[in-house]
Amino acid sequence: MSRTPRSKQTEIEAVIQRALAGDQSGYADIYAQYAASLYRLCYSLLLNEQDAEDILQESFLYAFKNLHRYDAAKASLKTWLYTIAVSRCRNTYRRKRFVTVDISQWFGFEIKSAAAEAPEAAAIRRDAKESIAKALLELTPRLREAIVLRYGQGMTYREISEVMGCPQKTAESRVRLGHQRLRKSLQPVGLGLLEELLRVH
């Protein structure tokens, strides 16, 4: 089970009980708290804004219809929601031709260039970002899930194992292998930017 601070867990359980009692504000509070990170997760896995939005809505619809089945003793609400979303993303995976992907949406923050960065340096940085995006796209879905959950969502290996439905050691192995493949496929400049990204989380 993912560990949530007791006070936070109590607060979440109170919101859930409000929702189950028919208080629509309870559902609204759950959506407000988790929608942004859940959308980022879906986008990172599907690489398509419309698909991500569709899966986000489907995931919350399913979660709200089945909220009475949620068991806080088995998983945190965040992990439960992520598990639902990842399951639906897996049903949506399909091969896409490579397009330029904004990797800031993968990791949830903007990669800023230095104010006085020379045009040549800015161009190198842009090419490096595109290289990282392409390298991420080339990972298998399971490795991409592991990398996104670990570095994009900041999840622990225990949480990743719960969301992906695999042993914790397998989750650790997938993150390590995904990282190794990214390092192998990137040129030094892209690798440096990747390390910059990974250090943030």
C-alpha cells in the first residue's frame, strides 16, 4: 500500500464520504485535486492532447461510479486513480509517427533557457529537447510508463508497482532499463539535458 500522511489520508477519506453521501462538492474536490497530474500522466503515455483528455474523463467517470469500491487499506486514492488511468491508456496505445513533442508536458515544468543564451546554444538546446522526446517515444510502453511515473510523477517504486500491476523489483528494473536506453540513444548534449530533467525529480 502507498503511504499517505495520516492527516492527509483522513482529509481524503472525509472528501470521499461526502461524495458517497451525495454531496457533489466531494466529487468536485477529488477532480480538482487530481485532474492536472492525471492529465499529465495520460498525455505522457499517449502523446496526444485529445486522447489524454478523453482518457482523463473516462477515468474519472469510472472512478466516481465505483468510488464505493475504493479501499483505503489497499492503496492511496492517488494510486487507485493512476491505476485506472494507466489501464485505459494501455487500451489506447497505438503507433504514431514521430512529431515534435513538448517534453515540458512530460515532466510538468518548463525548461527555461538562460536569458543571455547565444542563438547557437539555444539551437543546440532545442535539438537536444527534440532528441529526448524522440528517445522517449522509442521506449516500449511499459518502460515509458515506468519512466513517466518515476520522473514525471515522482512516484516511489512501491507506488509504481501498484499502478503497473507488477512486483516492486520489476518496477525498479523497468525504470533502470528505461533510463539506460535513454542514455544510450542520446548524444552528449541531449544526455546532459535529460540528467537535468531527472535531477529535478
